[in-house]
Amino acid sequence: MTPALLAIAFLLIVTIGYAGVCAVSPFGDCRRCRGMGHALKTDRKGHIKRGKDCRRCHATGKRIRTGRWLYNRWARIYRAGTDTPERSR
């Protein structure tokens, strides 16, 4: 195999794999709070305490994956363009 063909095959496999991950599990852990939904704080004694809720994920600990977000956007635009308005009588 030539290097160009090998690179194309590799990119195709990675793309199909990522599409499969987005279809099976559309939500991933939040990058800011690492899936906990809140920050960790320490008090003056050094004990770990629960901090404020994560503003990025609204304390759910989950985020929508980029591929799933793009698919949802495409599907919404497609539905809006192909829907026919009902005829009024």
C-alpha cells in the first residue's frame, strides 16, 4: 500500500469509529469538572470539600460530544428545510 492510501484508510477508520462512539454514547464527561458536576475545594485544615456547581455543564457532569452536536444541528436544519406546511382549508 502506498502511504497516501494508508493514510486515507486510517482516517476513514478513525472517522467511522468516532461516529460509532457518538451514536452509542452521545454524552461524555465534562472537561472542566471531569464528570463530577462540581469543583473540589479544601478547607483550612486541608480536608477536601465540595465546591461550587460547574457552570459549564450545569452540575450534570456530562457534555454533548462534538460529533453528536454536529449531527443534531444537521438533522434540525434538514427537517426545517424538508417539512411541508399543512394546507389550510
